[in-house]
Amino acid sequence: MKNHHQVKIESFYSENKRMPSYSEMAKLFGFKSKNAVFRVVEKLIEAGLVAKDHLGRLIPAKTFGEIPFPGSVTAGLPA
């Protein structure tokens, strides 16, 4: 199930055709601290929803925008 942070980022990406900056995410999430945004981003990276490019900018991961199905298992060779 998608969390509200993921939904807000996906909506921003859909409207702007780019990932939001940390400042923009702070506004989207109602946070006053970029550190709080950093913690959310780390969890999204761990979940495989977003990644960072060679410059450290957020980019959508392969699973970005997909709806996870409970009980589904990812199979195949590690990427």
C-alpha cells in the first residue's frame, strides 16, 4: 500500500515531469526541516521507489508509480 509521501511525490512528478527538490518535498509534506525530508527519502530509497543519480539527485526507480501487491515476491537476478 502506498504511503502519503509516495503519493505526493508521484503526483508532483506527474505534474512537473521531474522529481521534487528537498525544499519542495518539505512543502509537500508540511515539514519545516530538510532533515525530516532526508529521513523520508532514505526510507523511499530503501523501499526501492526512488534512487539517486551519479550527481546525487533523486530519480524514479523502476518500481516508481507501481502499486505493490500484498504477498508478491520479486524474483530474478539481483540488479
